Amino acid sequence: MSAAQRTLGFLKDVFIPVPPVKAIGTAEKFTGISEGDSIGSSVPEFFDEKKKGVEYTVAEANAEDVTKEFEEYSQGHTHRMLSNRQLQLIALSGTLGVGMFVNTSKTLTLCGPLSLVLGCIFWSIPVLIVNISCGEMVVHLPIPSPFISLAERCIDEAFGFMAGWNFWVLQGSLVPFEMTLFNSLIHYWRDDFSAAIPFALILVLYFFINLSNVKYYGEFEFYLGMTKIILAIGMILFVFFTMLGANPLHDRYGFRYWETPMVEYIGTGANGRFQGFLASVIAYTFLIAGPEYISMCASEVKNPRAVLPNAYKSVFYRIAIFFVGCAIATGTCVSYDNATLLAAINNGAPGAGSCAFTVAMKNLNIKVLPDIVNVVLMLASLSGGNSFVYCTSRTLYGMAIDGKAPRFFSHCNKGGVPIYSVLAALCWGCLSFLQLGEGASVVLSWIINLVTASQLLNYMIILAVYLQFLKCLKAQGIDREDFIFKGWWQPYQAWFGIFIIICMLGAQGYYVFLPDSWNVPSFLFSYIMIFIDVGLFVGWKVIKRTKFISPHEADLVTGMDEVNAHERYLESIGELKPMAKKSWKGKIVNLFFGF
């Protein structure tokens, strides 16, 4: 075969979609729940802790039939090729970003060190509630865009339409956000170049990564995710040792900068300190995420009902260690009113220039390290944007399967990549070119306000779907005790989470209503997604004349056939195994690095 023929064959495999043999998702006709379905959709016998040691056979069919069934489900759809370690780091990559190091520094100047930590802890509570609730649904039914599909199945088709497009906007708008951040990080060293150059190069890189097989995407994110973990741990250790005097100045500064723990913001006295705390909470509503990124990988994870529970459980520890740990470190290494930090923020210092850690390094006469931090932040930004391209494309892919987006977005190439959805996701990156006409800080501010509202709405949607999911389980006689992953104190946790999220949805742009503070762009970017979501719901409901789903009629089964076929195939090749029990050392390694 000549080089030209090989090239044409490669291009065909990448850009020409493969017709599916079997339907998945709600596009597959739901004909009702049989007794076998309702039982088989909860816990595979192989993962039942009560039956450990019992020899288990997934199917009596021969290996050839099992392989054929597996290949039929794979053709024209995404492929289950992400391993546990890749999933763990993908989930972390979508959570840890440049914002945790740079945005928190700006927030510190508004609220003080104690308010920064308290705001982080406070917002971690609803995020963990969403994580537990979303995890229960996704582990039960690991299908494309699971919580979006269940929104349609459990509540209303129009609700699913609204949920899908809200999440698509949320993920898509983060692509240009990370690209703009990346350009800002380059400007830390020099600014004698056009921003269009890095933007174009990043888009090309994202193009090649996301059009490759998902296992290569997972490998790329695995190693970039490692750099984020190393940076976060490194910054925490940097503060720990330098506060004890291990620095060129031998300055044992300890908790010196906590002398004013809560700073007055906008108001004075207790009111001002409360608004400082509120500013911290609002900042973390943008920064802390996690469960939705795991969910978007559900249809491409190998052995999902064994791997996904471990990924969801690790979210709590990672938030506690990385976010809370970095919040404490940020407030410890530099004062909230440090002149260098304030000047960097007010002057829009690029990249790591406005990061509290790099300011502390310069104050302590530590050389080189600030440049290293900026390099790792660049890798973190690159990884973040790549993750958002992936999530954006898989969201659109899932909606197309369910009929909520044009059908051609569900077309996959030979490698199981939804090529047209990936191309649509990359189009979001073109918004980064807005920086050519506006300053980077202005563009980032617009995107942050838009994303904050969309994220709050997305969390509220997930919890609303979960509450209805519980009703559907009860109505159909499905026992949650048989689930592999089950939340506790439900539905009370979910209701409490919704209450906090609604409060924050109203409060996240409150400053525009203060005297002499009205600003139309700020109001629109803070609240416009609420009106858009309502319009999407009402519009689809009126046009399609949809009806609310009765709990007895909710489809909690469709898509399980593909999962069962995948598990039968893994069993036939000897790879259907529960997660191995780990020692305490193994658990620590798994927590940080996914092994």
C-alpha cells in the first residue's frame, strides 16, 4: 500500500462516520420494564459484596457471540477504553485549574484569609451533595450524558432539552476561558506577539488530541493532570516550609498574615465582613466542580460499574486536600493587603504575576521558582481547555442521540470519536479571539459571570433530576439497597443542596443592585442564563407539547443492554473485576495519581 493510500485511509477513518449497528440512549425504543430488566439494572452479581468468592459467569453464550455483540454496540458509537487511572486524573483535571491559584489570590484581597477558607468549605458542601446524588444515578445507568438523559426520562422531555443546552453552554464557554488564560500566562514573560498566534496553535492541538482515540486523550490528560497535582502539593509544601523559616530570608512568618482574618468588603463592620465571606463563596461557585466531568466519561469508561464509584468517592478527599489546602496556603503566604499583590491585580499583571504564591516567592527573594510555577500553570490551562472540549463534545453527542440536537452530531468515526460534535466544541475556542478587541481581564470577567450562573443552574438541575429519580425507583419497586453506589441521608441532602444553590443563584450578582452600582453587562452575564433556560424549557414544551413523566412510566432501563454487553465481553476475556482492595499506602497513591 502506497503512502498516499495509507493517508487516504487514515483520513477516512478519522473524518468519515461509521453507521451504527445498534441504537443506544433514548433513541432506542423503550418498550417497558420487564422483571429481568429491573433486577439486572441494579447490581451485577460479580460486584455483590455478599457473594465474594462465588464463581460468576456473565453469560452462557460462547465467546464469539459475546464479542460480536460487543462490536455491534461499539460500531458507530463511542468506545469504552478509559481506564480507572485515566478517569481519576480526567476528573481531577476538570476540577483543578489555573483559577485555583490565580482567582483565589484576587478573592483573598477582598475577603481576608479566614473568609477565603470558610467560603471554600461552605461551597464544598453543596458540591459534595451534587457529587453523591449524581454518582448514584450515573453508576446505576452509565450511558452518554447520563444526568441529561435522565432529566428527560424522569421529569420531562423539555426539561432534558433545557438541561442539555445549559450544560453545553457551560462547558463550551470554558474553552475560550482557558485559552485566554493560557495567552495571559505567556505574557508573563513577553508581550511582543499577537494573541491570535497562541490561540490558533492551541485550537490545532485540541483538534488533534480530541480527534484521536479516547484512550490517547485519556493518556494525555493523565500526564497533564499529574502536573496539576504536583503543583498543588508543591505550593502547599512551599508555604509549610517557608512559614517555618526555610527561605532565603530565614523569616519564620507563620500565621502572621492572619492577624486580620476577615476583611470588610463593600460595607463596614459585620455587614462588610459578611459581604467579604459572600465574595469568597461566589468565587468558589466558579472554581469548585467535579461530578459533572466524571459523568461525561460514563459511556467511555471501561468496566464502569466497578470504576465509577471509586472516582466519585475520591472527589470529597480531593476537594478537602487541594481546594481547602490551597485556600489555607494562599492566605498564609501573603497578606491580603500586600502592595505587590494589589498592584499586580489592579494592573492586570499577566499569568503567575498576580498569583499569591509567586508574590510570596518574590517577597522571600526566591528566584527561578516563579517561572517554574508559570510553566506548570500553562500546562494546567492547556489541560483544562482540553477537558472542556471533551465534555462539550460529549454533551452534544449525548443530546444528538436523544434527539435534542441535530442527529449528525451523534455520528462517530471508526475510533469511536463523535467528530462533528468535537468540531462544534472547537468552535467555542474561536470566542477567545475577542481578546484581540478587548482586554484579557474583560473577556475573562464576562466568561466567569456567564459560567457561574450556568454552573449553579446545572447543579440545581442535577439535584432536581435526582429527587425525581428517587420517586421513580420507589414507584417501580427498585431497591436502592442493591445499588453499588448509594448516597446517604437522601432525599434530605438533595433538598438542602437545592436550597443553598437557589440562594447562591440569586446572590451571585447581588452587587449590581447596590446603590450606584447598576451595570447592564454585569446583570446580563450574571442572570441571563436563568431567562434563557426558562425560554428553552417553555419553548420546547410548547412546540413539542411534551408531558411530565409519571414515576411509574419513567425509563430507567434503556442503555443497560449496552453496559451488560460490555461486561459480558470483559468477562469473556477475563477482565471483569471489581476494584482491588488497597492498603492505606495504595489508597493514598490512588487518591493522588489514580493507580
